[in-house]
Amino acid sequence: MQWKAAAAVVPLLFWAVQSLAQPAGLDAFRRPDTVPFPENAPYDRGIATLGKMLFFDPRLSGAQNISCSSCHNPSFGWETPVPKAIGAADNPVHRHAPTILNAAWITPLFWDGRAASLEEQAVGPITAPDEMNASFEDITARLTAVTEYKAWFERLFPGQGIRKETILTALATYQRTIVSGVAGFDRWVSGDDAAVPEAAKRGFALFTGRANCVSCHSGWMFTDNKMHDIGLPASDLGSGGVSPQDPAGYFRFKTPGLRNIALRAPYMHDGSLPSLPAVLRHYADGGAAGIERQTDIAGFAASEGDIADLIAFLETLTDNETNVPTPILPAN
């Protein structure tokens, strides 16, 4: 099944809401009707299903003890509820796991922006010693020994079978289908004035106005997909540390989208801020105390009522109805 053939049906079920009289000024935040897939890897239901199996399969890790979903758990907004997860070799990973929600629209990827595509991105955590600590040679041999996997790959990738490239294609195809469901905010955008509380409307006005959060958290995903220094105390160089190093990128990290943000604590690339109030106070204060460098944020006056209104708005971005069932994996 090609994506274009399904586009008339699937978005109505998962990614669109009925369009009513729209409140003024909200069109820039309207969710898209279709999911983008690259021309060389169009949507295929079978490949996406295979990719989901692989995403949840610990056999992709060196010790066969963690999977991609260990760090990108759908119950926690496709993140983890701890600052830094433990990798396959029982060591903490380098950074807090970023969400892969709405990954089809995220570019570049990783907190430091070092990957241009989901296929390229998947190589990193799978082979990193402090993450899944595996090699594609071992993974290919392991999956080939599983009769059902061998049959899946031969049918979906005729003439190619199980190899690094087909594993990455399957994983990326599935990840592009991970899309945030319709939230209260989306119903408000489509004209349902009662879909969000008055506090959330005040919070949205503050978010797009005096607080100026929208300067980085823009569009339907609430991200500009760019790198910024938000004033966190850290030795991590961010995008500036990617080889070759670029001092202009020091301490700059990818702006995360805000969909399902209420499920995704702790926050930031290092997981250092435990709650949404802590995040908002960090921004209102213009960054952490003691930072002796020019950052990309400016503080703003925020009362306790302002913080409560901003949180009320952010909570309207969370979809609490989408269920992600765990796939049944083939036995060895």
C-alpha cells in the first residue's frame, strides 16, 4: 500500500480534525494532513510493521537486553522518565533521550543535529558503546537465524534480504509513522472554542506574546528545528562539538517539539530540569544563574499565575488517547 493511496483515509483517523470556524491567528499551528516520506523510501505498511518489530526487539542490542523503545518509550512521550538511561553495557548514556515523536518532520536529528535522516540517525544509538553497543554484522547474523524475520525481509526487500540498509529502512519507515494524536489544542485550532480552558488561552497568548516562546517553538510541532543556547550550565559543547568542532555552535542544542510535552519529564538535553514549572522558571530567569556567556534567550516577568497559565496551555498539546500496542516478536 503506497502512502498516497492511503492519504485520503489515514489522516482522518489519526492526524486531522474536522475543520470548523477557526480562531484568528492560529493557522500557523494547524497540523498537516499527511506524513512526509522520502521518494526513495515511500510508505509501505509491511515495511513499517517490520520496522516496529525491530524497534521493540532487544536483539538489536549487543547484549540483547535493551531495544530502541527502552530509551524511546511511548508511555513517556517517546523518551525516558530519567535524566539518562542505562545502555546495553550497563553504562549511562551520554544525554537524555530526545523524543522521536513526529520524527518525519524533524531535521536535523540528535540534540546536536549531526544526522540528516532517520536512516543515518539509527546507526548512532545502535552502534554506540554507551547505548545499544551492537554491530550490524552481529545483528544481521542474529536476525537471519530467525526464520520469521528471514521470511519478512525476503518478501519486503526482494533480492536484498537482511542487511544493514534494509534494517535501517524498516526502522526509519516505522519511525515516520510515530505521529502525535489529535489534542485539545488541535480541536481549538479547528474552531472548537470549548476544547481548551480559559487558562490555556491566556497561556497561549503569553507563549506567543510577552514570553516570546514562539520565537523558537513555532509551527504545529512547536519547534523551529534549529540549534540554540538556552543557558544551561554544562561542559557538553552541543552542535559545536560535532567534528570538526565549530565554536559558533558551542552549547547549542536542538529545539525539541512540544507535542505531548506533559508526558516527557525530565527536560533538556541533560535531563537536568525535573518539571514544566522548572523549565518555565529557567526561561523566565533568562537561563541558569552564573552563566557567563551570551545565550539565545531573554528573561521575562512571570507571576505564579503566568506559569500556571503557560502549563495549562502546554497540557493542551498532549494527546492522551493514542494507544501504542507492543508488537508480538518472532521467537528464535
